[in-house]
Amino acid sequence: MEGRRERRTITRLALALLAVALALYAQSRIREPNQLELSLALYGVAAVVFVAALRQRREPPLAPPAEADGGPARWRPIGWALVALSLLACALGLYSFREPRPQNLAWWCYLASMPLLLLGLWLGQSTLKLPKLTWRLGLRLEHLLVVALVLFAFALRFYRIAEQPLGVWYDEADNGLWARLMMQDATYRPVYVESTNLPAHFLYLVVASFRLFGEGIVALRLVTALFGTLTVWATYLLARELYGVRMGLAAGFIMAVAHWDVNFSRLAMHGISTPFFIVMVAYWLVRGLRSGRYVHFGLAGVALGLSLCFYVPNRLYPFVLVFLFAHLLITQRGFFRRYYRQALLLVLAALIAFAPVALFIVKWPNVFFARTKTTSIFKDKTPQEALVALRQNAVKHLLMFNYRGDGNGRHNLPGEPMLDFVTSVFFVLGLAYCLYRWRDPWCAFLLVGFAAMLSGGVFSLDFEAPQSLRAIGTLAFAHLIAFAALARLWQEYDYAFGPRWRGYAWVALVPLLAYIGYTNIDIYFNQQAKDFAVWNAYSTPETFVARRMLELGPDKDFRVISLYFQTPTLRFLAPEIGAYKRLETTDSMPLFDTGDREVVLFIDAERRALYEEVRRYYPGGQYEEIQPDFGGPVVLYVCRLTPAQVRGIQGLAGTYYRGETWDGEVLQQRQDQQVAFDWSGGTPIPTPFSVEWRGTLRAPKYGDYRISLRAPAAVELYLDETLVLDAAGEAQLTLAEGNHALRLRAVGAPGMLDLYWSPPGASPQIIGEGALYTNPPVTNNGLLGRYYPNLEWRGEPALAKIDPSLALYFHILLLPRPYTAEWVGKVNIPTPGNYAFGVESIDDSWVYVDERLVAETHVGNQYNQGHITLTAGLHDIRVRFVDKSNWSHINLYWQPPNQPRAIIPAEALFPPQGSYPQLVEAARPPSGVATEQGLAELDPVATWGQQGSGPAQFNEPRDVAVDARGQIYVADTGNRRVQVLDSAGQFLREWNRADQPLVEPLALAVNAAGEVLVLDSDPGWIYRFSVEGNYLGKFGGPEAQLYHPRGMSLAADGTVTVVDTGGGRLIQFDASGAKSGGYGSVGNAPGEFLEPTDVTTDAWGDLYVVDTGNRRIQNLDVFGRYKREWAIPLANAYNGPHLALAKDGSLFATAPELGLIQRYASDGTLLGQWGDGLLHVPVNLTIQDDLLYVADTLNHRVQVFRIRELN
């Protein structure tokens, strides 16, 4: 009989291990293309086998308490007196908390009430005998291991905590600012802080850290690092209590390395408190259920009450505990009689710990629950829409643990499962085991707790799903469920082999734990550290702004783009830099400044046009484009201008003529900073002479100005070529904010010559530095915009300003919504022909040319255009705009004949003025020699896909390739995979890994052997796959020293040319993958490149390189020698232009920022362009036969056009 029992036990263990192996295989396949359903089925089989093998119960129950030892009871009255004193302290504190600004006394009473309660409960009950563990490590060794475990956990959370993450996220900084205020103002002791939408308990811990270690990001993040470390300790205690010391240490180690927990432990936000409180409450509750001690229930209650004073998901935990007690009440006879006192004490302890926040909820419920309403999935949805979103949210959150995790780089490596490979396997098996044993209180507790905490993410905003922060409570429950499966397997091993072989389990467990540790540490400290989406997700540009300010010191004149102005990140990191100015998103150059200090401008990446304008006006400045060390897009522009450079374009250009008619011999030319001359003692040039000053007057604000002119002889003053004064005197006029052409004529004579003004609200003063600028470079080009505080463009405008061009994003509104604006002026038509004018805005807008309505749009963010035939010269233009919605913006485009669509440049626009300068023709495309390429048209054929992660759905696709059989391969970059479609666009298959998962698949090609080449930009490998997706090999990589390559071309002989974007060069590999050559280096000279993004090779071996940073296409011969170049529209390297060679030798190119496909002759002549309103940041394209396939990146689809030759 004994032998039969042993064989059965070994069989169960073997079956369980087989189930684990099958589950590991399922997990290894789950992220492979088209393998989700099969993997889930394998998981199902594994779960059934695992449960069947281990269905017999081994773990100890949540046992009833031991009997009291009948010890002395003399301390009981003192204990219960302390409990009463605790209640008195709590009541006194609550009385003080009634005030909006409670004082220190309220908090001291509150803090005293909890230890008084716990001490009273400890003394108020006689000592009980505790159950002994049947096997344990030596006490000293156990303590050493626990100390080592906790120190290891803390090291993972504290190592380089100020550098990773590099940025200081908005909410982190906001927490730091509130803590700073609480330190500075001894009377400010809040219970709840509205900007954080949370109670203030977390902030008091930050205050304590600041007092101990000083203000800064290290002290700020130390609080959450300690929470994460304490979660590891609590996990050890709970697993030890449930399963023994060995499982306690193993569980603690897994929690210590879990990348999910490590990530939020290094982010100074409330979320990481949730797993700690979940585990700690569970530990003391289990201890209490097994011991019956009042103090254990008191500790559980205090932990529960405190948890409600931290992060929002904790508010669900009490319902989970209510369920647990209800379950015990139903399933365990006599439970109510044995435990009702303890349950009441738990509730009492929780209420005491939660008391200040509970009172706040009673007094100000709308404030407390405001954030929950704004993040609800039901917000702004019909019931049907909410139901669909809820179902999708639930699926995404259930799959985030082992399939596709949170895509927010601040929360996770985008898309990486929230649990590591091994832990996710035991999580699924544990889930199945707990479902089978749902009658067991602990299993039921894990299931209900998991579901409750998952709902925090499921019921929040659907576009963020899966959301690992709002569902952070599942971090604890998912790991506890995994530990349940691992512990049950370990218990079966113990039962099978007995005490003699118990220690040998470590032989298998230690390598398993080592693998779990390595996987998690690599994800956080390696992969996340080199991922741009992670790097940029922590208010990184603002962090650079603050740190640059501190480096440069407070004596500089800082101008910060309004997107970052006075953000919590700047205010927390650079409190010493208080006086800096806001640079509006609608601002233009030059600087309105006297130039007495060095000026430093911080411009966001989206305002590259403003950055280029600064460089054009101040070419001698120091310019920095900030991007990550490992490569990636620019996130911030920094411009440093010396006082001399600022003043260098200030003043007026004066021309001194012989005679008094301003047309004689030129005697002198000079730049005068102002017109303020005392010629009483003699003139600078012998009379007769005359002077004409020309330049630009910059009006700092809209309003009434008084212009005064004092002169000893004849003078004339013109503003915007309108005569203002024809003799000494003064004039009252209304000036729009911005640049105005100024011309002053004076006849030389002894006496005073001064030009004054009185700006709105200011006293008379010489018009001097900061208001006068030379022309060139400063002109008054643009349109006159009038802004009305109504929807009818009626009455006097509230604001008028000269806007150089209409590419405006109003981050800071010029007027309260709703308002209207109208821009008027002239547009210079350089050559006659048919012009397209288009507009895109947030609300309604209209474009009139010569008072003829040409284009209008009434749908937000939708581009519309119209055509009009115009003669060369100036034409009236008028634009109307209604602003009623968030994200206010308007963009005005034109498309001259045979040129690409572009924002109408400032030099083509003129505000209303008395007369206009001689017209200068705009630059034309290079003419080159006559080509044989004829006219063509693109006819839309098909559109495939939509945003998503399912089959034939895409997330920012960036390339398309077609094989000889007509199968289409799509680089589905955002989903980190390659999808294969048939010729009709139907899904065939997908793959997402080679010898390692794909990270950033950007470019594709199919070679003559039928192999699919995939350029994975992040690691720099070019992978080879069969058409079925089988991995065949790779080349490139670290040895090739590729730095975020973004393009790849395949020649007829099999040569692969890779565009090394970060390295500014081309690298060639032969058909076998061996490096065979290269061209170029970083620069802007011929044959040099700045962030190139693509290359193609024609039949003669000539290379055409998209030199994105230099805004050109360069043509090199077969030997890499420079031949020619031509300009292309502005773009950034991340979504840079790409090329496709047509059979007639012409080049099709994407213009991502314009949403266009352009066609060039081989000499650079623009032959045509298409795509208005159809494409949103098209990045790459390919041609097969007469079909053009376009990766329409931000529309998340592939579009197909037929190339139709025109006779």
C-alpha cells in the first residue's frame, strides 16, 4: 500500500510538471503571429492538467485561533483604557479637522490615536499560543537572508534613481511642490490636495524625506523606493505565513525583481503604495485569523484605513475583505461567534486610520470624487458605446499580464507583458487552481481581489487600455496567485519525496529564480533605458529646460515656450530661476528686448519653424538640439544669443544724401540704434544733406500710440508706407501688435532730431532698443489679424496683431472662447497659373482670395482646399476663423503651379499698407534638363486596415514591400511585428520575433531569393525571414555600428544599402550580409548627410538619398560621387521622407508633414503631387508593376494607388 501511494504521488507531481512545461511552451508562442488562440488553448490544457494533478489540498487552511493560555489578565484594564484614550484622541483630532486648514494639533491627535489603539489591543488580550511551522531554516540564517533580500530590493529601486528615469514627470514634480509648500508654511497641513486628487498622507512622507535628506528628486523618489522595498518584505511575511520560510524567500525575491514593481517604485507617485497595503493587510489578517489576537486584527485595520488615504484603487479593497468575511461566515461553522469581536476591532482600527479623509468626504464629496468622474469609461459615451468599450477594456486588461502590456512608456516598456515569462506562466496556472478551489477562502479572496483591482483599469478611459497604474492592485494579486501555484507545486514535491529530499528542490528553483531576475532586470535597466517612448514619457523636455537653466544661472534672460512655462517640473527642479518669460506658440521673431543680457530660448520640437526663424535672424547664436544619447527624435531646441547678437539687428539703416531731396549722392550709410540726435552744436555732415532711415517698428501690444517727432527742418514719417507726419509734431494712431514698416525722412539742420512714442499706458519715451530693427532681416510681412470676442466678427476687435504666417497653435488663448478672428492683407502671386489654397483648423474657417471663397472647412482637423486661377502680382486675401473647441489652431496652405503644398510663407504675405514693395518671384523648382518622364496621375485603388492590434489592423505602419507572388508585407511598427496580406488586402499571417522579439521594425525588402529583409532600427539588425515568417539569420547589428537606421534599399545584384540615420552615412552589405562599403559623413556639404532617412538605386547604379536634416535629395553616382541635389519639404527624421523608383526612372517621394506623395524627375523637377486630405504622415511607399503602395502612418493603414500615365 505504501508503494502504491508513493507512485500515485509521484505521478501527480510529474503531471503537474508536465502542465508547467506545456504552459511554458504556450507562453513562448503567445506573442508569435497568429498564435494567440492556439497559445490560449494550450494554456487551457495545461491548466486542466495542473488542477487535476494538484486538486488534493495540501496547504494549511485559514485555521481558527488557538486557545488562550490563561495568562495573567492584570494588563487588560490598562489596555482597554488605552483603546478609549485612542478614541478620545481621534475625536479631538476630528473636531480640529473640521476647519478647511487644520492645524498641527489635529494631526498629532490623529497620529497618536493609532499606536494607542494597537498598544491597547495588545495589552487588552492575554497571550495566545501560536502554531509552529513544521520546517524552517535556522533562525539566524533566515534573518540574514531576509536582510539580504530587502537590501537587494532596495538597491534595485534606488540605483541611479535620479538618472532613470531621466525626466521628472509632471505629477512627481507636483507632489514635490506641495511637500515644499508644507515645509515652508507651518500653517498649511491639508487633508486632501486637489491638484493631486488624493489625500495628503503621501505628501507628508515626502516632507519627512525632504527634512532628512534635503529637497530634490532623490529624496522625492526615495519614498516610493521604500514603498516598493516594503512590499517585498510584506510579500515575504505573507508567503512565509501561508507556505513556509522557503516560499517566503522565493516569493519575496520574485517581487523584488518584478519590473512592474521596480518601475513604479522609481516614480514618485502614489500608485506603488497599493501593492504594499494589499499585501500588508492580507498578512496581518491571515495572522489574525490563525492567532485570534486582537492586535493582529488591529494592525490589519490600521493598514486598511491608511491604504484608503493613498491611491484610488485602494478604495476597492474593503469590498474584497467584506467578501472574504462573508465567505468565511458561510463556509466555517462558528466563525461569527469566534471572530465577531475581532472583525469589529478591525473596522474600528480602519475608521480611526481613515478618519480625517472620511470627514473630508462628508464635508466635500464633490471634490473627493471629481477625478473618478473624469476618468470613467462611461464619460461622454452612449450606453451602447460604453458597453463595447467596456468589453474591449476587459479583454485588453486580462491579456496585459502575459500578452501585451501597458503601452504608456511611463508605466512600462510599451507593449511588454506586465509579468515576466516565468511568473506569467504560474499566474495562469494559479488562476486556474484558484478557480477550481473557489470554495477555499484564500483562493476566493485572491480571485475576488484580482477582479476588483482589475476593474480599476477596466472601468477607466478606454483609449489608455491596458492601464497598469489604475490597475496596479493586480500587481499584488497576480503575484500572489502565481505564488499559490508555485507553492502548491512545491508542497507536492515535499509530499512526494519527504523531508530527506526537500532541500534538493533548490537545485531547480535557484536557476529558475535567477532567470526571472535576469529577465526583469534586463527589461527595466536595459530595454526601457534605451526606448525613446520610455525616455520621453517623463516630462523629459521640461526636465532639460530646468537643468539647463540651473547650469546657466539666474543672470540669463530665459524665454520658455508656453507649453513648458511654469510647469511643476520647472518649478520643482529650478526654484532659484523664478524670473523667466513665456514664449508663446504663436510668437515670431525678432525678440522684443534691449539686449542687456544673454537670451536663452527653449523651444519645443513641434515649433521647428520658430527655431529656424531664430537661426535665420541670429545666425551667430549657439544652437543645441536635444535628443537621447542612444538616438531618437529631437525633443527640445535651445538657442543662446549674446547681447551683441540681439542688438546686432536692432536700429534703423540710415542713408545720408547730399542735398535735401533724398536722392542725391550717398555720403554715408550707418546703423542707428535710435533717432535721438543733438545737432545744436553742428551737423555730422556739412549741409545741405538729407537722411532716410528705413527699418521695422515692433509694437509690443495692440492699442493707441502717440507718435512724436521733433525736428529742426523738414521731416516725413511713414508707417506701413502710410504718411503719418509731414512735419514736426505728434500723431495719434492705433497699431496692431507686431512689425510695422517704418521710414523716416529728415533734412539736416542744426537742432534736435528725436523720434518719441507713448505706448499704451506708458509715458513718452525715445523709440529705442528693442523696438527698432533693420530690414533685412526683419520685415513687416504677414497678415493683419483682428480678434473679436463674439461669433459675428462685429464691433471693435479686442486684439489686432500682425501674424507672419498662419500656422498657429494657440496653447495660451488670446481671447476666451468662443471668439472669432479675421486676417486680411495681400498675397504675392509670383507666376500666373492655377493655385490651390487650403485650410485646416480646429473649428470653422474660410479662405477668400480677391473676395472669392476658395476653401472652407467645418470639421475639426480636416484639410480642405480649392483652386483659383491668378495673374502674377498682389491679390487680396482674407481668412476667417471660429474658435469654440480645445486644441485651437489654424493652418493656411497654398500650392503654386508645379510646386508642393506648403504653409504660405511670410515673405508672400503683406498686411494692409499704403504702398507695397516691388514683387520678387518666389523660388521655383530646379529646372534641370529636359526629361523623358511624362505626366502621370494616381488613382485610388484600395485602403486596408485601421488602428488596432488585431489581424490586418495597424499601429503606425512605416513600410510596405511586395513579393513576386503579390503578397504584401507591412512593417507594423507600433505593434512591433510584420503582417502579411494577400493581393486583396486580406490577412494571411504575422510574425514579431527573429532570434529575439522585434523592437522597431521600420523598413522591408524582398530579395531575389524570396527572403524578406526586416530592418529593426533599435538594435540595428537586418533580419532575414522566409515568406512564411521563419527566421533565417541576420546581419548588421552592433558590429556595423548602425545608429538608429531608418531606411534600406535593395539593388538588383542583392546589395543592401542601409541608411544610418544617426551616423549620417550609407552602409552597404553584399547579398551574403557582409559589409562591402559605405558613403558619406555628417554635415551639410555635397555628399554629406544630416539625419538621412532613405535611399534608392536606379538601373545605372546612381543613388538618390533623402537627406532629411538638410531638407534635400542628393543624387550620387555609382561610385558615391556627388552629382546634384534639390530641395524637399521640411520633415523630421523620425517620420522622414522615403523614396520609390518608378519604371520610367522618376522618383515617388513621401512628404510626411504635408500629407502628400510627390513625383520628381531624375533631375529634381517636380512632376506632380497627390494626397490632399487622404494621407496623414505617409512615411514609406513601394511600387510593384503599376501599383503604388503607401504606408499611411498616422492614419494606421495602407493605401494603394494605380499609376496612370497621361498622354
